[in-house]
Amino acid sequence: MRGILTKRLAAAVSAGIVTAAMFVATSSTPSFAATPFQGHGSIGEAYAIGATPGEHLTLINGSGSTVGSGVVDKLGGIIVRNLRAGRGLRFEETGAKHRKTASFAVLSTSSTPPASLYSGQHLHAGLNYVKMRDGISIAATVRLPPGKTLADGPFPTVIEYSGYGTAAPHSLLDSLLGKAPSSDALLPDSATIVGSVIAPLLGFVTVSMQMRGTGCSGGAFDLFGLPSDYDGYDMIQTVGAQPWALNHKVGMVGISYSGISQFEVAGTDPPDLAAIAPLSSTDDLFSTGYPGGIYNSGFAASWIAQRKIDAEAAPKGGQPWATAEIATGDTTCLANQVLHPGAQQLESLVGPGLSRVPSLFDQRSPAVWATHVKVPVFLVGGLEDEQTGPQWPVLITALNHDKNVYTTMLNGTHIDSLGPDTLSRWLEFLDIYVAGRVPTQNPFLNLLAPEVYAQATGGAKSMAPPPVRFTSDTSLSAAKSDFAAQDPRVRVLFDNGGGDLGPGALQPTFEADYSQWPARGTVTRYYLGSGGTLATAKGSAAHVSFRPDPSVRPAIDLPSGNAWAALPPYNWTTVPAANGVAFETPAFASPTTIVGPASLDLWLRSSAPTTDLQVTVTEVRPGTTQEEYVTSGFLRSSNRTLSASSTALDPVPTYLKSNRHNLPAGKDTLVRIPIDPIAHSFRAGTRLRIVISAPGGDRPAWAFATSGTHGSVTDTLSLGAATASSLVVNIARGVDPTAAMPACGALRGEPCRSYSKMANQN
């Protein structure tokens, strides 16, 4: 990411970037020092260190009862999970030594530490180790604006928090400027660019926080487990207590992993948290790991596999930056590896064959935590996100109690939440709600953005970030009032990629604003009819059958290439005529804009007890030669039991094992397939089409562990009369799309393919 950025920023940052202090290398063969046998309590957990590897330990509570046990790992540590809060617990060895630890308490979520834990810790520029309430130390690197020292503060301050290589102490910006090799193992992960590069360049101090059990942080990894959530609370309070933190308030920033973590942390309600700005989040681990209750054997499986590697103990495994840091003589990083082998078995959260277990998933769910968030929220996501997925707008509903929520959604991929049309507003939001100041235009905004986008997308063009607004307001209260007045709760950017900069450019062409989600509109039901019609009136009674077969198409539609490119090399194939059915509306007489979730309400019978289904929404272009992808929905039919929160537009399966039910043989049964949110304008002359088939083939990275029936199952849909299958969408009012229709495939995240009729269409 050099070129323009290198040439134009080099002079501006000639004063240098404050980088992390490094330890002097003292040993090329690090070894773990002997640690006293100690027991400690965390939130719902207990851990011991300094025990004898291979020794069997028991955990005794204050009443003398055994409440847990286990075998000590090779580094002398052990973790016992799922414990009730209480005092007087201790670990005991059962072998010849029969040692026991001093007593300790297992903590609850209400076990707030004394303020001295936070005020007594002093963070410096570079790599720090910050003590949490349970004694675990967390790695956190303090990154400063170019040329600044902490003595120049106080600074507006943000935290970026994830389990990627977040706290790796070298400067990613130095690498981008050619001042450090890109192969440096001590560089932070490029996914941390929001906190490690963008925020400091725009005048914010970033505290890059490493999730417990990864990198140089202590403890054991548990994907968004309660100890990790409350580590965020403790870090915010510690950073807020620093003299260089402006107004003793802290914001949170980040994309993807470090976007998801913001909901968990904000939900713990730390007093010094000012606001959060999550980009490309998900609503729930289950919805990404099991779309429609079907295991995501593509992105979700590979992501979890990488998290397991990250959680291994360095220097023989784990993240490269921890190994490199230990090689410099960092004995704290080395000592912090002792509990890494006790990482949560992630297959119990995202692995084949699971149902949604509330006790596991609720405490890790951004949507559940969002119901507790009280601070202002700036939320952005793409509706074709190939990684975390497009179902994230559930978060808007979960935040209904919070009046200061500003959401932007647009068609596009995982990177598009950081696009130029949102970046300026992101800075305005942070200036107002974190820095507590009237927004100011920052010269780095226009210098940095084009090169960031060009590098991430492989050269896709991008519009310039719009000018920062409200710079002439005379007070913070005026700026805050103006921001709230001009920024809706839900802002929808349409036709991203369809502007005059060329196909696939980061450039929306029009927008619409809404005060709620789903957007106000007309809930419209289109009935599936004979001949493949979709009409607002029911047809006569009929049935149509097909043989769903996941093997007849590629599992994903982007086998290679960059999903963020202007025109990725999609291989979006058609469904063979025998393996699916399609239905489409007549050509729209005028522009018709759909905004909101949708539902396919099928009256279904199957030759199998359970069938896996996918519905794909497309736009058929005039002349019936091409169709463009809009979105999809998925469901394993056994998961058709819905929660009480379901609506006509938004069926919400419970995904509970106790609610799994086979289809009754030979009987039409209502099965409602949730369709991911749509924000799309169908121009006059186009048609809305749905294709129903086996899951797979329509996403760049999501693959599905389907039942593998390979065409041996026959699914039959009821059309017309009392059991009329239908599509339910929300047609929004007051949307004024541009007159020009973007070329098929120009819109970001929306591939184009040749139109082909299905067997049921005549």
C-alpha cells in the first residue's frame, strides 16, 4: 500500500511515528520459569498455574464439595469453566505432593473491581501489559498520532479489540510508508488498519488490545466468553483513568472481529465508554456459523480453524508476533502463554451438527449484548458481506432502546463498510461523541483513503470522502444537534459500484433515509404460481416438484480472486432445470424499491424427513438475457419452528434442538425461509426472480454441509388456493433512484449471470 500514500504522506509524517518500545534480546531458547502453585477465580471460571503437568487436580468450594476437576496441561495450567460465583474455592493436587492453593473467589458479572485497579496502572507508548480483575495480564499497544508523545496530550482515545495480531507493537504505518519491511513479524495484522493506522492519522490515540489467550495476552482463549467481554470493561476503565485520555472517556473502533467485540464490551456498561463504531459486524455466531441451521463449512469453518492456531502457546505455536516478541527477551509474553493450552474447544461453538444452545451462544451474541448498550453507536455493514454475512441488521432492532444509533447499509462486501461515503461521517461521529469537539477537516482523510481502498480492492476506483460537516458550528452542543438532525437512524446507500467511476468502484449513486428498521413501507405478498409466476393474487391450486442437489454446482461462486475487487472473477452458475424451480414477477412498470428482511413462505412436502433449501433473489434484466444477484436465504426444514419475535417479513427460527421436527410424510407443511435483508431498487422493465434449490453456489466464501442427498430427494411446493406459497417483501416509499440502470455485474457484491429458464417456467 505504497505509491501515492508513500509519496504524499512521507513529508507529513517526517516527525516519525511513536513505535513500541522493544526488549533487548537476551535468549534464543526461551523457557518457562517455575511458577508458584496458585489458584485464581475469573468470571464463571477458575484457573491454576504452577501445577505439576499431568497431575490431576480437584476444585473444592467453600463448603468442601468438589465442583470441578481436570488434568494439568504441559505448561502447568488448568481451567475449570461453567462455575457459579462464590468464595473460598481452592485447587488441590491428588498425587503424592497433595499441594493446595490459597483460597480464592470465582467472580460474577457484577463483581466490579475497586477503582484502584484502574487508576494504579500507568500505560506508556508502545507495548503494555494491563492487569485484569482476575489477575490475567492483557497485551495492549498504545499508538500515537504522527510525531506526538503522550506529553502532548490529552488525546481523544479509542480502543481496538480483537484476537488477531492486534497488539503487535511495530508500526503498520511505517511499513506502508516503506520505513519497515512488510515481512516484520512484529507488525500488527492488516485487519487492524482502522485502529493501527486510520485512527492515529486522524488524531486519535489507539490502544490496540489483544484478546486473552492470543498473542502475548495471558489467559485462555474463549471466543467472546464472559472473561474476554469483561476484559474490555477493565481496559476501558484503565485507559479512561490515564491522564492523556481526553475527558477520561474512551471510544471503540474496528472492522469485523474488532467490530463484533464492541457490542460485547459496550454491553457490560463500562462508565468511561463514550461511544462505539462497529463496522462489518455479525449479529450472532450461530447465524454466521449455521445459516438457516446448516453448518457453514466454508468461511466459518476456516475462520475457526485459524482461531485455534492463534490460541496456541508461543513460541512453538500461536501468533508469529508473540514468538518474535519472546525472542526479544519479553519474559512477560512468555509467562502469559501458560494458560493458552486451556483454550475453549471451539468446535463446541462452531462445528458440524450443532444446534443453538442459548447458554453457549447468548453470552457471545452481539445482538443479545446490543440490548444492553447505552452509548451512541455508529454501525455500518454491507448487504452482500461474504464473511460475517448480511444478517447483521438484526442489531438495529436490538438497539431500539438506544436513541443515538446511526446505521448505514449498502450493497457490497466485507470491506465496503469502510468505504469513502461512510468514512467522513465516521470521523464526525468520533469527533463529536468521543473527542467531545466540533468536527474538523483532516488532511489525512483524502490522502489516506484512496490508497487504502486501492490496496484492499486490487485497484478498484473510489469516490473521494465527502467533506467533514459541521466544522463551522460554534459549540459541541450545536454540532451534536446538527449531526443527530442530519443523520437518520437508518441510511441506505444504493447502487454501490454503479456510478460514473466505472463498474465496481466504491461509489454509491443515491440514498434513502429511514427512522426505523425495517423501513416504513408496504408489506407485499407475491404468490408463487403455475408457470413460474410471482403475482399479488393467488392462482389456482397446483403443485411443482424438483430434486435439490448440492453437487450440481460449485460450492462457492468465487473459487479464487479478491472478493473486494471491482469485478471479481465470479463463477456464479445457473441451477440445472431439474434441480430447482424459479418464479418471477412481471416487468415492473415503475421503479420498485425493496428495503428490509424478507420471507419465503413455502407450503412444502418432501420425500425425505428433512430437506435443505436455498432461495436466491435476483433481478432479471430487460430482454431476459441476464440476471443479477441480490441476496439469499437458507433453511434446514427441521428448523422451521419460529420464535415469538417473528413477523410477516422476518421469520426467526429458534434453532433449538428441542424444536427440530421432521416433515410429516405426504402432507403440505408451512416452512418459512428467512431471506437476508434487501436494499435494492428494481428499475422499470426489470423483474424480481426467486430461484429455489439446494444450498450453495451463490456466495464467495460460504459453503454448506448439506445432507448430501445428491438428487435422490423430491421436494414439492404447493401453489394457489389455501396452501399458496408466497414471497413477502417490504416495498419502501419515497425512493428516487437514478434514471440510469447500472450494467449487470457492476454493483459491488452482486454478480451477473446468463438468464436461464427453469423447467417449471413456461
